Amino acid sequence: MADNNTAKTRKTSKTTPVDNTYGHLQPQALDVEKAVLGALMIDRDAYAVVCEILYPESFYEQRNQLIYEAIRSLSMAEKPVDILTVTNELERNGNIEKAGGPIYVTELAANVASSANIEYHARIVAQKFLARQLISFASVIETKAFDGTVDVDELMQEAEGSLFELSQRNMKKDYTQIDPVITNAIEVIQKAAANKDGLTGVPTGYHKLDDITSGWQPSDLVIIAGRPAMGKTSFALSMAKNIVADFKVPTAFFSLEMSNVQLVNRLISNCCEIQGSKILNGQLKPDEWDRLDKRINGLIGAPLYVDDTPGLSVFELRTKARRLVREHGVKLIMIDYLQLMNANGMRFSSRQEEVSTISRSLKGLAKELDIPILALSQLNRGVESREGLEGKRPQLSDLRESGAIEQDADMVLFVHRPEYYHIYQDEKGRDLHGMAQIIIAKHRKGATGDVLLTFRGEFTRFENPEDSSLHRSLPANEGEIMGSRINGDTPPVQSPDYTPFDPSTIPPVDGPMPF
């Protein structure tokens, strides 16, 4: 017998142990769920505390889901919530047996003494629910990743979209008593009073514009819109140059259309006052080389961070923006431009719905990071069909693809060059040759109006009229406005007598070149 027992012991010891790697229980807190439901049935005011935290699906057990659904229905109908009313509501819906019967409902209320800790308990239940959602999300992505027929890039986009939706659904902010808000507001006013120029936000470098806006304000979504060839990107880059070079404010520029090199080339043209065509072919005169050598230092070391990711999604933008704010202290974000963004991984019935989601997400991001976000936007062709001086002025209804852009934006600016439409004088009789109007069509925090700036097309540069040493109109072929691929513009044809740049022809200049 002893030998037999020994043999059995040996066989047992050789048994392969069970791998519990995938044997985890779903995140749950059943005792806490019962405590929450019990507290809701003994305190009529308890539901108001948890209604924004919990939903029926937040509970793990189905019977708990049904009971909470009954409590929610009674509360929304402004009916009393107790053992009897909840039981009657479950009977009326035919769910009393699925919910564990009257005995289970009675036990829930009997095991709870008070509702003192209901908010804390509700947040535990909500956290467990979020954990289950993340597990489900990861499981779906894992299963599809093992499927060799699934395109990995599409799967990445789906994962980004799903995770973004999940985070948006669970991003809640509680109310705040007014006292600390008043304190913060007073501090802002005191800082503004100490600032002689009256600026409370990020300055643009354009005096008249800053007078109206007081600078770009934190948490604002600013839309800069215009028709093709109006100079939207030039205006944004001119502002970016002013902000980072003159005021040293860290800025991020997301260019969905141009590469980083193209973007920097236009900045160099703007800063050094060298025609863009000469930047491309290198045919600079000695004085231009000298100007390049001296002025490029204004850009070197500037706190400007550029990103040329094509087809940027709102999820990617959010991730990158958070990191830029955290690591580099970025105070302003520019996007060129909104219609080239997407919401990958989400399903929409129309492009208008997708653009609405994008604009709403940008506004939410601005509030979350507490910094201004400037997004460039296209206008539809409504401007072209209207006649007269006023007819060519852009209107809010001209914003392309979505009225939600107008609704979500705190400020909408139009870049308008009347000279482009052969209009050389405004209603006040002012000369518009070589001038651009910045039309503030919507301003949630202040006045609207027009700001007149000098536009120098050869340098794709906007200037304050009083700072400009050149007040002349450019010939039609002298401007350097770059075409946009969304507008269907064709690239310029290279001249047949073009000769490649020879580095040996560079004239000597004093001091080392910075590149």
C-alpha cells in the first residue's frame, strides 16, 4: 500500500501546473456596488451625487444594472426612491426576477447604515468600469493584430479613434465654488494692470490687432480663414515669427501641408526679406547673403517647434500637444490647416460631421491645456459669386464644410486682400494698394472690427503699416503666395533658362555662415 501511495504521489508531483496568466477576473467591486445601491434607496438626495459618475453599464452584475436603471427612472420622474418603489418599478418593467427578486432588493438597503461615503464608493465603481472598458478595447485590438489580413495602419487609426472616444466619454470636470475663480480673475486683472501695454495674452506683434484682442487668450480657439491666395499661411507664419523671435513665447506649428524645410524657407524669406524664389534656387545677391547672415540669428534658438505630420488626427495632436506643453512650456499652438485634419478610427455619416468633431476637439484641447489654439481654415466659393466691395468681404457663412467651426470658435478672423479683386479703395477712401484687411468677424470676449496691415507678397510677409518702409503695390507676377493642394492649384513651371546653383559663386561675407 505504501508503494502504491508513493507512486500516486510521484505522479501528482509531475502534473503540469495550471497557467493562470489568462485566468484573471474582470475588475469588479461587488460589495461596493451593493453599498451604492443600498445608499441610493435610503437617501433620496443620494442620486444627485452619483448621477454624473455612474450609468447602468457601470455596474458589473446584471441585477445591479437593472436596479440602478430603476432608481434612475424614478429619480428622473421625480418620484420617491425606496425599497417599495424600486421593487414596483422592477415589476412594472418585468425585470424583478432578473434583478434577484424583492428579497435581494431588501437586503441591499438593510446592509447599509448611511449614504455618507456614496460619492467615494461611486468613483470606485466607475474606475472598475473604465478598467473593464480598457481591457475590452485592448482585447479587440490584440485579436485583430493577430489577424494577418488586417492592415496594420488602419488598425492603428482604429485604435487611436477608439481610445480617443473612450477618454472623451470619461473626461468629466466637477463644478467649482465661485470664490477661487474670483481670486484667479482678480490676479489676471492685477497682472494686466501692471502690464503697460494692456496685453493679457500672447501678443501678435500687430499693434491694432493686439489693441482689440489684448493678445491671444488662454483656452481660446481662434479660426483664421480666407480664400486661396489671400495669405493665410503667410499671416500665421508672420505672427509665429513675431511671437517666437520678438517675444520669446514657445510656440508649436503643425503644418499638414508643407514640409518642415518648406516652412523654414518661408520663415527665412519673411525674416530676412529675401524672395522665396531666390531661397529655392540660391541665386542671392551679395547684399542678400549679408542680410541672410545677419538676420538668420533671429530664428536660431527661437522656441518654435514644427511638426509636418500629414493627415494629423485629433488624437495624435492631443498627445503631441500635451507633451509639448509639459516638456517645452508651449504657450500657443498653430494648425495649418483644419480641413486637412481627420478623426481616424471614428465613423461619420458625412465630412461635415467629422469636421464638427475636429473643431469641438480643438476647443476641448484648448480648454484642457489652457492655451490658445489658432487653426487656419478654408472658405467656400460664396465670396467669388458676390459682387461689389462688400460682396467680396468674407462672411461667417462662408466657412467651409461645417457651421460648427463658427459655433466652437471664440474668435474668427478673415484674411482679405481687396487688391486681389481689383478693389483699391475702401469705403473710408483709404488706399488699399499692397494692403490686407484682417477682419475680426466674431469675438466672444470683445469687439469686432477691421485691422489694416501692409502685405509684402515677395516676402510673404505682413507688417504694421507704420513699421513698413515700403508702401507700394506689387505687380501681379511679383507676389510669392504659395498654392494649396486642397485648392487644386498647379505648381509653378520652372523657367527653361534656369541654371543650377553653383556653390563656388557664393561671394565672401564677413563672419561664419550659420548653416
